[in-house]
Amino acid sequence: MLPRLALLSLVLLTACTQEPQSNGSAATTPKAPAKKEAAPPPPADPNNIVSIAAASKDHTTLVAALQAADYVKSVGNPGPLTVFAPTNAAFAKLPAGTVDALLQPEKQADLKDILEYHATTSVWDQAALKDGLQLAMANGKKVSIKVVDGKIQVNDAHIVASVRASNGMLHIIDGVLLPPAN
């Protein structure tokens, strides 16, 4: 009796999944999966490094560079990160035309290398930045920390302020860090 019941169940199940075709015969028609509506992206964290820089009138050049290098998502990730963020005035110290040239699509790789030289994948607050420390940066090169008269320098740029972010630490610097040549 059990095999007949199983056969009957199979016949009924098959009949329920068939749809009539225009010629009147039944055939199984694969149904397209129901399309899910794309979930809206999560709201940007207003306290992450990118959001803090974007809210600063002194970091519009940095934010434009992050966008041009397609590096916003990386710096906005959950971290932990430390970013040394040059001010607009720091970028203005570069030779004329340098920033405009770096923002061009064909220079994206060079710009990304420079931006990665400003980020490391650990949280370093000012108290941890000791004289002589070498930090490995996201591009694989190192920066040197110096403490001169109680003021912290990263290579030759001075830290002028620091802000704790939800995904790490943001140190405002007065110079642009340029990676050493290979």
C-alpha cells in the first residue's frame, strides 16, 4: 500500500507543477525566480573617517582625491584604520598643477598609491606614536614618526589635530605624504 501511496503523491505533485501549454498538453515550465527588490544601501556611518573628512571644509581636496581614486569604500570600511589626512592647505603646498593632474582618470593608480601611503590598518592614537616608530602603510611602504619638542611628525608633516572615528583614528596633518620611489 505504501508504494502506491508514494506513486499517487508523486503524480499529484507533478500535476500541480504543470501548466497548460497552448496546444493543450501539460508540460513543466520553469518559473523565473521572483525578483527581490534591491535593499537600499545602509546609511553612511556619520562617525567614520570618510564622513568626518567629508564634513570638514578643510578636507575637500582629500575627499575629491578619495573619490577620484575610487578609495572611499576602503577608507569607510569598519577598520580598524589610522588615516593621516592632509588639509587643503597641505595639498596647496604641492607644485602647481600636481593635484589637478593626479585627479585625472589616467593617474588613478598613482593617486591611490599616494592615498594608501596615508593609511594603515591599525589604530594609532597620539600616545602610541613614539619617536623612531616606523609604520607600515597600506601601500606596503613605511612612514617614520618623529617627536620634536613634544610635537608629532609623520615623515615631515606635523599632526595638528586628531579625531577618533568609529572605524579608527584620523590625524590631521599639514603636509602631503609622498611615497618613496621604489
